[in-house]
Amino acid sequence: MGRNQKGQGRRMKRRENLMGYLFASPWLMGFFIFTLYPMCSSLYYSFTNYNTLKAPKWIGLRNYQIMFTSDPLFWKSIWNTVYYAVLSVPLGIAMGVLIALLLNRKVRGMRFFRTIFYLPTVVSSVAVSLLWMWILEPNFGLLNTFLGRIGIIGPGWLTDPAWSKNSLILMSLWSVGGGMLIYLAALQDVPESLYEAATIDGAGAFKKFFKITLPMITPTLFYNLITGVIGGLQVFSQAFIMTNGGPSYSTYFYGYHLYNKAFSEYQMGYASALAWVLLVMTLLLSLIIFKTSDKWVYYEGK
Amino acid sequence: MADGILYLHALSTLGNVSFRDYVLNRGSVFFTDDSKPVVNSGANLETIEWYVEMTNKYGAKQVQSLQAASSTTGIDPFLAGFVAMEVNVVDFYKKLSESDINYGVAPMPGLKEGENATQGGSFDLEIFDHGDQKKADAAWEFLKFMTSIESQQYWASENKWPSTNQAAMDSCTEFNEDPVWQVILEVMAQTKVTKYEPTAPNWWNLLAPELEAAQLEQKTPEQALNDAQQAIETAIENNAVLGN
């Protein structure tokens, strides 16, 4: 009797397991076919010379060797990407928090403003890029026309190597709405009692912000920093649509170099190696941020 | 205007012309016949110095912003009425013919009297052998269809792009009666052919930013050409390993 029950239990468990896998199978299949297989393939290709027409030829570490020793565009693209990420990520976070603070006030029509600020996030990057090309156009663009009205001769923006990266950073602030929404949710989670206690203790608005608000939203800042760094290192479409990596390679980002090698020069092996180096760089940076998070991220439950 | 003659100063970088075309049209090259890069040769240095001087007369930033305006709006500066003259490719005739502006077409003058300065490339149709004879035969049939006189006349007429199939061009009354087509066909005799460089197919992408740096006075023309030469030599070495 006992043995029968045990057997029945095992069968039921097996059937449950099977059902579980069956329900998860669409995702599992997607993961194996569209994520794991391409990842493994690209790792293999990164050790080969592969132009998509002929079979890949094993060349060991030559792709990586060329990348680090004799590809000046590799280093140039890293510098451009790091410059972009180092400036755009903190600026994006600061701007997102600032707008969230403004939108956290209890005034009339706030829902309308929240929608307006979030709206640019849902516009496709291609449309945003085209729009900003008009705004930043040096002769008749909106920005230079406005600057001209107040007596300032605007720079060449995207056509000037000294301004092109900064122009793209400025443009990236257009889509801080995504982060803003998360900060807004975090701000609304900060207990009112903390502010009341601080008011009784005589704390001013700045003190409240730096001693209460900011520490309380650090988990959100941490999340946005990680996703921002990952996104920043993958910057591509703006440069591809707006500047073609120019002028003088000033907006030639890592993603653009990877794209050029893969789809312009058909050096898939080399492009795969570039992709893996980007993955390692992203992992290392994420790891550093995670390691330092103990020092600055505050979790309420801890 | 002087002595009753109208002198037209054209900004000779607008439209579809670049340093590359001026180098080829003065009879110089970027690669030797055996595909060795000679980007920083004396003749090319002279040409880049002239080119940079010419663009800087108008201001490199002004030139760039005019080009940017053109690419942002998708409107050609000549068609928009910003400039009185520009150099362009033959199939620009399609846009001209669809516009309502009053225009004329003339061959681009060469370095010496009586010479025209035109250059052109082409494209090829290739059949890749995957080992499937049926597919190769079908591809071959398609290739025959695409290169037939009827197809070539159709594409040339639709795109205003001359066909390399001479029989197609000779036997079509549209081409023989149209004065613009006549100019296009006349300059063919002197047109220099651009060469595909299999060891460095993307060599222009390595030279163009250096040219921009020279125009923006970030580098001297000589330094820009030397850096481009170095970059192309390195690319050729790398391509030998990486393939392309």
C-alpha cells in the first residue's frame, strides 16, 4: 500500500515536472534557439575568419590580437563610447531625478505633465534621431535659430567634431522619461514620517533631499546606473542615423565599429570577437558597480 | 561680371563629388595596378592641398553645414536653389527631370584644355556556387534576363542610369534624341574607371575622416594623407588574416 502510494506520488511529480517544462517550453525554445545558440556560435566565430559565404576558418586568438594591437579604430571607438557613457549616464540620472522631484509635487494637472515627460520614451529612436537632426541643424535648426535670437552664434553641433558627441549626449536627455518614471515610484515610497521627523528637527529642503530622499532612492539609482551603463556602452543607432560615425570619427562608437565589421566588411569572426569583448567590458563594469554598491546603496530591510 | 563675361564660382564639393574624384581626374591614383596603396603620393598631396584650400575659401564649417542641411532635409542644394551649380552623378538626371527648375547639363572640365573629368564605377552580378546546379541554372537565367537589351533599356530609362550594354544604349531612340543623355554618353569616351580594391574594400572609409580632419584644420593635409596611408596599410595587413 505504502509502496503504491510512493509510486503514485513519483508519477504525479514526474507528470507535474513534465507539465511545467511543457508550459515553459515556448520560452525555453526561444532561449535555446535565439539566445544560447547565437551566443555559443558567436563565441566560436570569434576564433575564426568568417565572411558568411565560406565556411569559418579557425585562426585561434588572431582576431583578439589584431583588435588590441593593430586596430586603431577599436581604441578610438572605445574612447568615444566611454566618453558618451561617462557623461550621458550620470547626466541622465541627475535629470531623471530632477524631473521626478518636480513631478512628485502635489499640484493640479500633474498627470498631464507626467504623461508629457514620459512621451519621448515611447517614440522610436529613428524618429527621435530625425527630429534632433532638424533641431541641431546648424543653419536653420531650432536650437541655433533660438541661440541666434539671443545673440549667440551656435556651434556646428553634429557637423563639428568638438560638439558632435556632446550633441548626442544632449539628445540622450530627451529620453530620461523612462528613468524618471521609476524615480517617481521610488520617491512616492519614501515614508512621509521621515520628512515630518526631519522638519521637527529643523532640517531644510536641501538637507532633507540629501539625507532622506537620496539615500532612500539609492536602490533605484543603482538599478538605473546598471541599465544606463549597459545601454550607454551599446550606443549605436543615433550615430548610425545622424552622423555616420563622423565627422572625423568623433561619433564612431563601439557598436558602430562592430556593425561596420560585421555588415559592411563581412568580417563576422572579428565582429564576434568585438561583441565578446563588449560583453566582458560590460560584465566587469557591472561587477565593479555591484561591488561598490555596499558602500552607497541603502536597503530598508537590511 | 567683367568684360561682358559671367564668371561662375562653384562650390565644387557640393552634390556628389569629393577629393577622390579630383584625384582620379588629374590622372593620379590611390592604389597601384598591383593594389599597393599610394594614398600619400606627391600628386595626391598637391590635390588635397588644393581641395582643402578650395573648401576653406568658403569655410569648412559652412561647407559641412550646407552638406548637413542637404542630408537632413533630403533636399539637394542645387534643386533647392541654394547654389547655382554643382557636380553630380548621372542618375541625378532623374531628379532633375522630375523637377520644375530650368537647368542645363555640361561635362565637368578636366585639368587640361579639352579634357573632361568624369569617372565611374559599375556593379556586377555574381552567381555563387553553393553546389546546387538547379539554383545556379536559375540564377544564370535571371542574370541573362537582367542583362538583356530590353531590361537594360528599361532600367536605364527608369533610373536615368546609362547601361554598360552598348547595344542597349545605341538602339534606343530615347537616348539618341535626348540632349542630356547625349552629354552623358559623350563623356563616356574619357571617363576614368574606378577600381575595386579587394585587399581593402573599405579604404575610402579610412581616408574620408582624415580628409575631414584636414578640412577642419585639425591636421595638415600631409599629416592627414600620411595617417590615411598608414591606416590603409594596416587594414590590408589585417584583412589578409580576417578576410572580407
